[in-house]
Amino acid sequence: MRHQVSQRVAWMAFSIAFFGSLVASQPIQGQIVVGDSGVGYIDSAVLGTQARVRFDAAYSSRFADRAEFFYAQYGVDGAPELERGIDNHQELATYLEWHRWENFSLFAEIPIRWIDPVANDNAGDLYDIQAGLKASLLESESTLLTAQLRGYFPTGDASKSLSTDHVSLEPGLLSLHRPNHSLTIESELRYWIPIGGSLAPPVGGTNERRNFSGEVLRYGLGAGYKVHEGSRFDVTPVAEIVGWHVFSGLRSDSIGQRNSAVNDAIVNFKIGSRFSIKSNCYDGVSPTSLYVGYGTVLTESNWYSDILRIELRRSF
């Protein structure tokens, strides 16, 4: 029942944003820049040279090794003991993007993560580094469509639950639509593909071993509306729906069973505000902003039940 309700909420949000953008559309002057993107969880379609520092605090993760999307499989050689879940984790991530070419940019993200598991020891260190590229497919004064390829690299220590322990590739499409000066609608569609990954232990007295890692579709839609525009700073509340659908892979429980994660569906609702600080030398554009947001899960399945996010972003 809860899953059906979450699906209705997600589709309602998509519908409201789409039809709202049609009603509110009006001519806009000026190129879209990094400061026009208000979302805190969806990847931005805007290409730009920027630096970002982001802090997350997430709570109550169940089946944390699902499809090896966040963590490597538990309870196998070289991995932590079987887990009932992770009480909380904190992450401090630094993101750098270099927009050297007109329709192309490169980026990298370096995260440090601290985890508090139920069964295993607390740990903290470098998590898996991400890097990739963005390419503009369509650009106008009101709309952006961007292709993105993000790679995940196992630089963390999987024996401490600080890595997926395999490379992953995630192609995606990102969009931004600005129907008027105050309203911005952003979306993402990303497909996570593990390269390698672990095998589950044999089952049923046979030698059959299944792939534990699996492919995951991620989708999201967000809208920000500028409620205050001043000479020194702007305030933009933002609401986002972010979902994941698992197409393959397994998840382990605390007694050692490996169960299918196929069709596990997770939907989160995120809400926050972005505070943009203006500088006279940028002609009204806001090169620096602070985002503060909160997210909660709408479905029975989850990556975490709740998350708090603080982000400081600077464009150049």
C-alpha cells in the first residue's frame, strides 16, 4: 500500500511540474548559468567551472548492500560480517568541475565517509571516488539538455564497508527548464551499471553462484521557486522527488540469506532552500550559494530513512 501511495505522489509531482511549466512559460533573457540551478539532490544540467563541498547525515539504512549500489556484499571473504543495517552515516564530499570547452566539462568528486553499522565496527575513511564528463545536447535561454557519464571507482576499503569494491558506469540525461524568471524545473534520468562485482555464495547444495551486484535506474524531478530576490542575496525553496528502481542483483540479511533485489523500488521526497549570495562584479549573478535540505523515504524499501544535507557551492 505504501509503495502504491509513493508512486502516486511521484506521478503527481511530475504532472504538476510539467503542466505548471506550460502555464507559467514566458520569454526570458540571459544565458543559464550555475547559479540558476537550485536543486540539492538531482545532478545539475548546467555546465560550469565550480567547486562544491557537501555534507550528508543519513539514518537507518536497511539491506545496505542491496545490488552493491552503496556497499559491497556482506558476509563473504574479505568483507565485514553480515549486517542488520547501518544506523547512520556521514559523508563530506568535495566536487570540482572544469568547464574548459564550450559544450563539454569534466568533473570529479572525492568523498570521505563515516559509518555506524549495527553488527560491525564503526569506520571512517576515503569512500569511492567519482569522475566523469558532461556534454551539452541542447541549449537555449530557457532550456538545457545535457548528457552525463559518471564513473565510480573502488578507492575505499570494502573490508570496512567503505566501498562497493567494483567499478561502475552511470550514463544519464539531465535537464533544466526555466519557464520564467522565478521558476526552475530540473530533472535527471541515470542508469547505474556495475562492472564486475561479487558473486553470492552457492545455494541449495549446488555450485551455482549468482551476481550480487545489479543495475539500477535513478530518476528525479525538482522545482525551485525564487521567493526573495534582493540586492545582496536570493532565497529559493526547492522540492524534489528522487527514485531508484533495481533491475538485477541481490541483497543479504542478517542470517545469511541472499534474496533477490529485482524490482526493489525506492522513492524519496526532498525539500530544502538555496540561499544565493550576490557579488557586484558578477552583474547580479550569484556565484556563491548555500543549500540546506532534508529528505525522507516514501517507500518500504530504502537506502536510508532520513537524510540531512548542507552544501556550499562556488562558481567561477
